[in-house]
Amino acid sequence: MKRSFFFLSLLVTTISPVFGLPGEQAVESGDEDEIAPGPDPLSTVFNGVTVPPMKELRASDFEESIKEDYCTAKKAADTEKSLNSFHGYYGFHFASLNCAAYADKCEELGIAGFPRFVLYYQGKPFDTFSNEKKGMEELSSFIEDKLESIKPGSRPRGGVHLPQPGAKEGQMILPNKEKADESSEAEKPTKENSGDSSKSPSDSKDSKVSKTSEQPKDSKGPKEEKAPAQDPNPKKEIKEKNYNLSGSSVSLTAESFLKLVTTTQDPWFIKFYAPWCTHCQALAPVWQQMAKDMKGKLNIGEVNCEVERRLCKDARISSYPTMHFFRGGEKVQYEGLRGLGDLVNYANKATEVVGLGVQYVDAAAFKKMEETEEVIFLYFFDHATTSEDFAALDRLTLSLVGHARLVKTDSKELAERFRISTWPRLLVARDGTAKYYTALAPKDMRDFRAVLSWMQSVWLPIVPELTATNARDVMDGKYVVLGILNRQHTEDFVQNKRELKNAALEWMEKQTKLFQLERQELRDAKDLRIEEADDRNDQRALRAAKSMRITIREDDKKQVGFAWVDGIFWDRWVRTTFGVDIRNGDRVIIHDESNRRFWDSSPNGVDIMPSRTSILETLTHIASSSPKLKSKSTVGFLEHIFFTIRTFVSSHPFITLALCIISIGVASLWAKRQIRRTRTTTGKLGGSSMGFFHLDGKEKGIFGSVGSGPSNGKVD
């Protein structure tokens, strides 16, 4: 006789057990529980029976696991492990899914709060354990009901006697007397599969109850699947709370802002506005609709800066509207688009970050994450990492919303892959390449501003898509190799985008080698000076040589970035700025936004094509100290002169100051000379240095004596 079996999965945050019932299976088949007979280092002993550990599922094998006839176990809390029993007879199987490590999978399954217990039947959700008290007794009662429905009369009427966590022995309870005949008939297949079926799951010799306290720390299982004990990650509790119950934007005053926002750890998305601002008026209905969409998820507020001037001044609001995401004393400004979808998307991502904090990943989870994420910041820690280090790490999460993922690990496999030998350590992984944050001591990892500044310099993908939100980050202060691509031509689009990425990787590798070579040359020169001074026994020269510091950095030279833009969507901007028509094919432009200039031709005089050969040949001529190719301007003649002067002033401030002083001095001398010349010319025209008229002397003759010579003297 065949019976149907369930597959039950209980999903919890860090330890979310999954137990279930597989499909049909013949009880008489005599199949043993598919658990290795050898001793397992994670196994525990109850009533003299070795109990295997519970399995922790991964996102990649979740669907496959819930279709199987059994589910082994790895690790669980005492509540779940003490209920792990009767696999062969009832088909119950326990496992767990770590929602901190597999957040995407839990979100796909609709897991919003933790802990969450879900019963699966034939791969689909069948029932949910919704009791507010998720203790051992409540969970046991839930499972007992399901077991009784599968095999009526096989369970004790008053339930099983639950042992204390950590106990090695338990009381045996017989099943219902009224249905002893039926239970005795079922005793034979039970003995074949799991020992004595007349015993309760907590007391049976084949019971798979396990004790958490007896699990050895140095297990043979993959270490990276366990969340670190020293990082409690208290932010997981945030998702259990309900925010914005009214689904509206709350008008905040200075007093309510201090009470509701500053002095609490509740997340708030707040808009600062002025009633006369037209942009604020256009944003108002969108903001209210966003507040409705975030009902129960995130607090939404707004501040009228015409009324609360002091509050807006303290928040350093300089333009309207300005939107900030607050969590306690921390804030981050939202600089994205103001559409409803953009605001809701940002709010959801920020809420997820607040709820989960910095997620833990193992090697498998990180590898899967690399398939979907272009930029991942990976934080390595070990047993010596302190709570202050984790607190400093948590502060970075909000600033990365919408830019990159931040995860942490203590995986030995990942440490070997990225050659990590000191902890804690931070790196960014972009398309398989890693770049490390330079920290001389653990305290440097707690420097929030320094770490965030470094993150901002590398949080873009190697070849990002140019959009309105990231245009400044992509364009400012660097040469940008911009691929103008047509997304409608699928095959050419994929190939040309791959060529851009390959060109970027080759250029980065080349520049790294050149930088290392230049730095080594400076070090060799320093060593040569030290040796020469030592040979001459010149102590002064020796001290001077040893005090030389190699301060060269990669950022000293103008950097080169890579990006691509959708030529169809941005057709008007591409035509008016660069004169490129995407209908004639994909093109590449090397753009210098700071100087309002660009290059569209290779050294051979032909257009730059999406080819790594064409790009690198042209880029070598442009990125030198004095570009060898003639550029084109993106602005008019007068504006071009203005930007040329501005560039010279910013590049040579002292020379500009000296030229200004010299110019003022020359202008002053010229002005004085002109004034003297004017006075001299005026005196000659009047016949006297006194001017045209003499009103204080005696005039003689018809018009008076105006000639030269003494006026009162005798004239012969």
C-alpha cells in the first residue's frame, strides 16, 4: 500500500528550518532512512540513538530538495532539532534556509518576516505555522496535528513529552489505546525503516532528535554556510515591525522630527520642500502615492522649510525638493529620478538593507551573486573581528543603496580565492576582478568617511550604462570611452558591449602594470641614492635619501572610464552633442566632459569602432600628457574660450595669480601715463600750463596780455 508523504520546510532568518513530506513511497519497501551509517561529527545522541544533524538548504537546490523523498539536516535551533523524527514512517524531513545568505530566494518565496514556518506538499506551500509563540510546545502541536492526519491513531493522545534542550534521555509514551490494533499493524514497516514505531518521536530509539549544545565547532561541513556568532545583526528585527500604518506622508515639525526620527532607529524617507517651489508642487502627488505604496513597510514624512526654517538649516537643505533617507542619526540623500517607480524602487531597496543589514555569504552564494550583480563589496572577517568593526560596516549600507551590494564572509575558500591573509579586509569585485581597500591597521577599516570615499570611486561597474542618474559619476573628471550602441540589434549589441568590456579590462591591466613599473623605478632610484651615500660615508646625504617618500598614486593622472549609452533612447542628445547618427551603425566616442571636447576619429583618420584594437590605439594617443590627436568641441566658440580659460586657471592657480598681479601693475602704469599725457596736451592747447583762462591777473591791450614774458615788465 502506497501512501502520500509531505515535504515540510520551515524558513527562518539565520536558522529557518524546513521540514516536509515527499511524494508517494511504499512503506513496505523496507527503505532505510537515507543517512550515512557512519558517525557524523555533528550528530547528537538521544536515548542511546545517534541523531543525524539537520541540513541547511541552498537557493540553488531548494526546488530540487523539496521534490526528493528525504531531506538530511545540518544545523538548527533546539526547538526544531528536537522535533526531527520518524522520517521513514511519516516522511517528515527537516531542513533550514538561511535568509540572510539567500535573501533573493526568500524574497521569491514571499518570506517577509522572520522566523517563518511553512509546510510544503509536493513542492508547493500547503500550510503555514502562524502562532505568535514559536516555542517548542507550539511547534510540536502543529506537527502532531499533521502527523495524526497522515496516520490516524499513530500519535499519543496527549501529545509527546518534550525533553529539555540538551537532554540525552526522554520519557517514552505509547500511542492511543483505542487504536492499538491499527498502530500494531503499522509496527512492522516502522521497525524496518526506523526501529520501534510504538514509541513517540521524542522517545523512539530511531528518533532523530539532536542537541545543539553537543555540536562540535570544528565540523567537517562547509564553514562558510554558518553565520558568524560574533555578529548578532540586530537589524533583522526591523522587518517584524509595521511602519506607516496610515499609508500617508506625515508632516513633521522640529519637535516631532526629534521624537520620531532622530532619537529612534526607525527608518524614514523624508522630503524637504517649499510651497512656492514648482518642482515641489509637481512632486507632491507622486510623493503621496509613494507613501500609499509603502504602507506597512516604511515611514514617509515631509518638512515644510518655510515653516521649519531652523530644522532645514540644521539638515543643510540648500535646494528644493531634497529627499533624505534617515535611520537614527544617519542619513543619505536620494539623488535619483522623481518618478513614482524610481522612488518606490529606492524605498524598497533601502528597506531591505535596513531589515537585513550586511548579509553573510559563503563561496556558493557569492558565486551565484556574481552572476546577477556587477559590483559587490566583500568584507572579510575572522573570530578576532570586534563589534566596533561590524558597527562601522553597518554604517556603510545606506550609502550603497542603488549602487552596489555589500556582503560579509569568513569563508576560507573565498579567502584563498582572493588571497586574503589579514583580517578584516575589504575589496570590490567587478566582473571577476578585485580591487582592495588599503588599510594599514584595523582602525583604518572603521574610518567611515575614508572607506565610503573609496567605495564611491569604485562602485560603478567596469562598463556601466550611462543614465541620467549616474551621468555625473561616470563623466566628471576623466576621459570616458563612450560606446553608442543600438540595443535593437541584439547580436551586434552583445558583441560590441563585450568588446567594450574587454578593452576596459586590458586598459586597466596595462595601466596597473605601468604604475607598478613607475613606482618600482622610483624605489630603485631611492635605493641607489642610499647606496651611493653609504659608499661615500655621507651621513647627511644618507639621512636625506632615507627620508625620501614615494608618494605616487594611480589617481595622480587623469583617469579613463568606460561606459555605453542607448543610442536609440538618447538619439537627440547624441546627434546634437557629437553629431553621431545611430542609424549609421554603432560608434565609439572618447569624451572629456571637463573641457567640453571629444574625439571620434582614430589615428588612421577613420571612425572609432567598437573594437578593442581601435579603442586602445586611439586611447593611447589621447591619454598621454599632451594629446596627439585633434579634438572637437561640444560647445560654441565663445563657450569654448571660457572653458579653456577656466581649465588653465584650475590647473595653474599660482601662475594665474602671478599673471593677474602683473596685469594689474601694467594696467596701472599705463593708466598713469595716459593721465599725464592728457594733462600735458591740455596745457599746450590753452597756451599756458595754467589752462585757457587767467582770472587773477591784469590784462593789457585789447584782449589783455596773454603772450609770453612778464606781464608787469617794461617792453622795449
